[in-house]
Amino acid sequence: MRRWMMLAEASAPAGMLQQTFYHGTSNEERGRNILEQGIIPGNQNVKARGHLLPIAGRSYLTSDLRYGVIYCIGGDMLGCSPESAQYLVKKNSRHEAASQYGWLFVISGQNLLNDIQPDEDSVGAFLADHTERGWDQSTKPWRPLPRKFKPDGVEDDFKARVWHNIRHSMTDKQFRDAVEGQISAQASGGKRALKRLTDHDKLALIRWGAHVAYQGTLIPDQAWRFDKLKTPELEKDGSNFFGLAEQLR
């Protein structure tokens, strides 16, 4: 039996196999490489270290179309001004060259046949999103407290347990920095937490909206190329993306 099916039966994630996932890149060359070779994990070195370095052997996906489009155009600028769209085309960074076109790849949940787990950033973000700042006489000036879940809610009780598992996987500094919104702390702390969380916990986080880290290479079902100069025409939620983009697969 495939590991995916074992995990799915263990946690009974409703409808996950029917979900659609996305992978976006704002780099023309990278997009063409994916079109030809599939989504290949960006980090293949298991010994490589770095807070923001992807986990070795993992390809990253999201079920949130808007988030995928953000990666496609290279910024959270859906519906921006024409001047800002020009910036997206011309911008140059250490990681990618300027490109007029971004790419969005569509993957069916039925193709996720290998091991999956939440994106480590999402694990750290879940902790931060469910933490409140509270005062305690034994710690100064403040300590993070778990958000108060409904005591009679089974799902909320489960969320509280996952929260504690993530929190106690992190160092105190990672925890505080993650709550303060530091992405590097959320990512590094999320990596530590993934070693502690059960498969049931991991699939629950994905069900609650976490992005996905897939083990291995993926061949997309669809490939779309988008002209960044059309970014001002995008709805804020990205819902009209496919009406503006060009389908190449």
C-alpha cells in the first residue's frame, strides 16, 4: 500500500485526494525547466543547513490559488498599478533574473502518491496564528500563551494538542521570534516540529490550510504562463487568473 494511502486512512482527511494544488515561479527559465522536467526539489543535499533552505528532497505546493499566483508574479501585488507591474517585469534579485512571464503549475491531489507533510513555514505560522501575548508573574515582561480554544470542541481540542506539540519542539527563542512574526524562526522552528509531529498531526495541518512539502519530483497536470504586465487586471483573490494566462499544457 502506498504511504499516501496509509496516511490518508490514518487521519481520514476528507476530500484531500480531490484537492487541486499549485506551484508558482516568477522566473521564465525555471518555468520552462519545470515544463520539460517536472517540479524537481530545489535542495537535494540532506546535509545542507539554513533557516530558510528548503528541506532536502521536497517539492513545495499550495492549495491556495492566490498564494500560487503570488509566487507566479513574484510578489503580493495582485491588482497593482501599471507602474508596479513594470517593476515586477524589471526587478532583478540575487535569486532570479528579470522576466516578463511567470508560471503557474496545477497538480491534482491524486498525483501525491509519495510522502507529504506541511510546509515548515506553515507549521511555524500555525503556532504564531494561534498564540496570544499574555502576562505571567513568573516571566517578564510577557510570555506567549496558546489561543483559548472552545473546551467542548473536539477539533479545537485537537488543535490545542498540535499547538503544544509544535511549541515544545522549538527552543524558547524560536518560539518567541516565531510569535513576533520572524519568518526564519517560523521556518527553523517548523523544521524541528516536523520531527515530533505525528502523521495524523501533519495531515490535519494540511487540512487546516498549511502548504505542502512533497517528497520527490512532480509532473504537473497543467502549465500556465502569465504576462506580468497583466497583473493590474488580476482580482485580489486571483480568481480570474486562468482567464488572463496562457495554457501551455
